[in-house]
Amino acid sequence: MPDFFDADDIVKSYDGTIVRRIFSYVKPYRRLLAVATLTLALSTAGELVLPVLVQRTVDDALVVSWASVAADSLADPRLAGLDIPGDAPRAGGRAFVRESGLASLTQPDKRSLEADGILDPGPYYLCAKGSPGDLPEAVARDLGADGGPRLVDGWLIAPSAYARALSPGDAKSLRAADRLVVAGYGWALLAVLVVVLLSTFGQAWTTSLIGQNVMKDLRMDLFRRTSGQSLAFLSKQPVGRLVTRLTGDVETINEFFTSVVVSFIKDASVMAGALVVLLAMSPRLGLIAIATLPPVLAATGVSRRKARDAFRRQRTWLSKVNAFLAEHIAGIAVVKLFGRERASADEFAARDAELMRANLGEMYVFAVFRPLIEFFSSVSVAIVLWFGAGLHGKGLISLGALIAFVNLIRMFYSPLQDISEKYTILQSAMAGGERVFKLLDADERVPDEPRSSLSRPVKGRIEFDRVWFAYKGDDWVIRDLSFAVEPGETVAIVGYTGAGKSTVGSLLARLWDPQRGEIRLDGVPIRELPLSELRSSIRPVMQDVFLFSGTVAGNIDLGLGLGRPEVERAAKAVMAHGFIESLDGGYDAPLGEGAATLSSGQRQLLSFARVVAHDPAIVVLDEATSSVDTETERLLQGGLSALMRGRTTVAIAHRLSTIRHADRILVLADGRLVETGDHDSLIAEGGIYYNLYRLQYQGEATTAP
């Protein structure tokens, strides 16, 4: 099977299939997605509205400049492009229009209209004043003077130069209405900022919430799928890589939601919206701004490719460094015993140097790209200001629009600075997503298709009927094995190393399935039983006891939800109660990883208590006492006797002294059953069992003090 857990395979930029599968996990959170979309739209629209509000504030209140058109000439075809609203100010037979409105006229039409006296470009300052008494004294004195203001049909019309020359006090009094306009736009600006703030927070919160929920669901699916796989599958996969799939790769998918998707959508929306607003404000200047984009797009494309290559190299060497560290830290005892510290350090230094160069290469890409985008942004602003100043001098663009252009160009270029960084996250998310979904798609589970059920209570009769099994190909570990174990009987299985003893226990619990033959429990083929029912009836006691981090009681209970009396009863049955009570905390004593503070005998007693608490019909003892010394074994015998009492027991043993009193002993050789009988009869036969016993007895006698 190909190793699809390789962390170095980062080749995808975008994969629609992976993205669709990621988004399939968003379906339960459609409401959150709708809120995220709404808040994203609000924040994007708000950011685009801000420059427009600034432009309107400048043009409508701060820099007031009007032109006039002869009212009786509005039907002139040269004025077709001029938008004069119906409520436009009218005085002295002329209609007044904002100077910025003249930008829609062509230069030839504008000159001919001026020559015909239809258009008076001014510029004028215009405000509604009913009588001279409404004016500041200085302005009232200048009414009718050459180059001064005029009061026509309730409107004060003054040259813009005259209005700008007024003293601050007179200007303040005259422009009271303009101050109200500025205040109105100021409140509108504040309201938009508040909306942007709240919507940005809502967008960040909801997208993070969606990402976390998707991560939670993905982790659960991965954990269920992985824990449900067969040992044939799990034995081929490094534990570290499986953990990486459940943690690191899932986290990259969270970053895909929170950093890539939202940022790409918002950045694209802001950039497109900025271009639309630019063209709407001034098509001429908008086209000039767009003409500055090709170098930026070319630089972005080159940077994206360089960032991709740098990212791949960085991840490749990071993976190699991590693999080296994991291997050498796990085997540090061997490194020390064989004096490999200096050689290992030199080898690590070479890998570490390559990783540093890869990191510097990635940093170099960003160090070049970001200032380059800033340079292009500044050049674009300079070009827009250069041409904009000329257009403003000709009255083809207002000052407010020019200011808004600068802000919008900055807004357009800002997202480009993050594109390369987001692109590397996208690559990582695609690679992580590919590995995650390959693990989800892998299906090497032991088939669980129940067609029958065990009668209660389970009697515990076991039958192996012509069973053949190989871990790989035709390399048979079990060959044509047949035997039966009656309810309550204790049967020991012995043999040389590699004879297939432990495999018998694994086949009985359906950790593996035989290629040929049939195994039955109480007359029912175990393939036809629900796995949960089968495994609740069979409990193993392994040579290497695994205890989880938690309390002593929690390791005995192991998910049953038993009360303390039941836990203590199980511990007392196997004679573990005494040492548990002596622990600091008793049954609530915390156990660290592997319960290293307990002796091997104490750990084994806890495993006995665990089995008794679960009360199975069948117990499989897989060399349960082979790793303890003779004295500890004697202490465990009492616990073993309680564990086996009233249960069918299959004891797989290397130490033959532990199974002398078994009802029956099965001797395996090369996967076949070659001898069967009790201890005395097998000794009398003088066969394989006799040789095993004699060799072990002599070994123990030689090493005895």
C-alpha cells in the first residue's frame, strides 16, 4: 500500500474536489455561514463607502465650488452628458451645478459652451441667504462690488476666491450650513466605522467558530475511522504521522477557513469594488489607475511561484529535521551506549543548516515582494496625482475625488501584499486536506456485518475449525488449526517463538480474520457476531500492560461507569486492593503516561482487576506473567486464580511453570497443532513440550543462586 502519510508531498495549489469536501463539513453550520457572509459583505461595503464619504465631505462642504449654465439652454445637445438635478439651485436665469459635475463634458464641448456664454465655469461659492441681514457685515458691505458677492433670488453668489479670502469669523458665520453638512457626514462616517468594526468582529468570530467546529467534526471522523481500522492497516502506519493527521493537518484546514477563504473573498471584493468606485468617480483617471496594474500582476505571479517553491523546500527540510529528532530522541539510549553523540550532532547540524537556508529563502521572497508592492503602490499614487492634478486644473475632477482616488488605490494594493503569504497557507491546506481525506477514505476495517447473536449468558465454548492465517501473502502463520475449548476450561497454548501462539488470541477477538476455516463461539461463527458483542465477551490480559493517564479507579473501570464499591470488589478479587490503598490517593491516585511509578507486578494486577470488572466469559492470557520475576509471579498467582475462576481461559505462555495446572495444553509448531494433553502426559511423551520444559528448567536451574 502506498504511504500516503508523507508530510513532504506539497504540490497542489488548488484542488476543487478537496475544497468541496472541506465545505461539506460546513453544511451543519449554514446559519453561521450566512452570518459570516453577511458580516463580510457589510465590512467590505463599509470600507468602500469610507473614501466616498470623504470625497462627498470635501466636495459638498469643505471645498464648495459651483459652475452655472444658462437655464434656457439646457436642451443643448452639448449638455447631454451633464447631470443637472431638478432641485439644482437657480438664480438670475441660470442653473448652478457642482464644478465636479463638469467632468462629464468633453474639452471641446466645454470650450464651445463657454464661448457661447452658456457655460460659466466660475468657480463660485453658493449658499441660500434670504436678505442682506442674513449676511456677515463685511459680506453685506461688499454686495454688488466689482469681484464681490451678489444676492440673487435668495441665493448668495460669490467668486470662490472671494469666499476663501474672508476672515475666519466671517467665513464661519457665512458657512454655518456647510458646517452642518460636515457634521452630518462626520456622523455618517462614524456610523460606517462602527458598522465596519462590528461586522469585522462578527466575521472573524463566525469564521473562527465555523473553523473550530469543522476541525472538531473532522477530528472525530478521523479518530473513529482510524480506531476502527484493522491491525493490518494500523501496523503499517507510523503513530507520529497518524497523530499529525489528527492535529497538524486538521489545523491547516482551520487556517484555510479563517485565513484563506475569508481573506481571498474579502480582498477580491475590496479590489474589485475599489476599481468600480474609481471608474465611477472619474472614468479618465480610473483608466489611468488601471493602466498601472500590469507590472503589479506580473510581480505577484512571479512571487507566487517563488513562494510556492520556497514553501515546499522549507516543509521538506522541516519534515526531515522532525523525523531525525523523533528517531534519535526515541533511541537516545542506543546513541549514548554506542558513543554516537558527536556523529548525531554533526548529522543534525547539516539538516538544521538546510532548514535554516530554506527558511531564509522563504523570508527572502517576502522581503522582496512586500517592498516591491509598496513601491508599485507609491508609483501608482504618484501617476494618479500627476494626471489628477492636470484634470483638476481643467475642472474635470474635484479635489474630493482626487483624495478618494489616493485612498482607493491604497485600498486596492493593500490586499496584494498578503497574497503570497495566503498562497502558502492555501498550499498547506490543500496538502493537509488531501492527506486527511485519504485517511478518511482508507477502509481496511474488520468487516462488522452481524447476522446472529450470542445467547445469554455466554457459555464460552471456543472452536477453531481448520483455520489458516497469514499476515502477508502465503506466509502462513497458522496452518490447518483445529481444536475446541469447553466452557470453564483452562487451555494453555505453548510452542517455540513464531509458532503462532499470540496469533490465536488475536484471531479469537477478530483483530484479524483468517483466510480459511472458521472460528466459532458457542457454536456461532464469530464473523456473524457483532464485533462489540464478541469483544465484550472476550477480554485479553497482555504481557505489556497499557494503563491510561488518569486515576487507578478510572483504569479499572475503563468506561463502564461502575461505582466505587464495584471497582474495589474487582481489585479485591485479584488481590490488588492492598497495594492500591497504600498509594497516595488510593483509588484516586493519578497515574502518568504508562504508569511508570508502579512496578510491573502492580500494573499487571491492575490489568487483572480491569478484566474482572468487565466480567467476560472468556479470558485470554497472552504471556501475562512472562515479564516479571519468579517472586512477583508467585504474588500474581492468587490474582490469576481469581481471574480465571468460572471463566473459559486461553493461556498463551512462554514460562511453562505457570501453566502446569491447565486442564489441557496445546503445543504449536510452525502454526500446526502437534501435541495436546495435560502436563504429565506431555512430559511422558517426550516430544516438543518435554524439550521446551527441559530446556527452560535447565535454564532456571543454571541461573538460580
